[in-house]
Amino acid sequence: MEKKIPMRQCLGCREMKPKKELIRVVRSPEGEISLDFKGKASGRGAYICPNGACLKKAIKAKALERAFSAGIPPEIYEKLQEQMEGGADG
């Protein structure tokens, strides 16, 4: 029996993709917003493709703000941008 691959929707392109291919942004129970590269942090998670086009769409649509019902600090977007440009996998 094949192992089920967890799928998540990208906030930018709105496509369903394997969870491992996406970057997770998480809002902790304390309300802190950060990037979660391990996918293990507790809190509400939202996912985005690791490419600039999806990030731009998500920012323009305020998708992260809606996902978390909270304002997103600019440094979170900066970290996402750096992550995508650097191509590092946390």
C-alpha cells in the first residue's frame, strides 16, 4: 500500500502541492508569526510555493493576513523573499 502524500494549497497560486515542496509560515499560539522549515512548529500553518511569483500574489491578495486573521510583519515577507532567492532549505 502506497504512503499518502500530504497535500497543501499554496496561498499564491492556489494550487495543491505536496507539503514538502512548500514553505510553511506559522502563527504560534502566542500570536508570533515565523517561518517553519521543519513543519513541526505548533500553531496555525499556511503554505506558499518557494518562488517569487507566488509570494508576490500572496502579498498582493493579503493571503497571509487572511489566513492568520492578523497583520504580517514586513520582516516575515523579507525572510520569505530571502529564502526564495537563496534557494536554501532551512
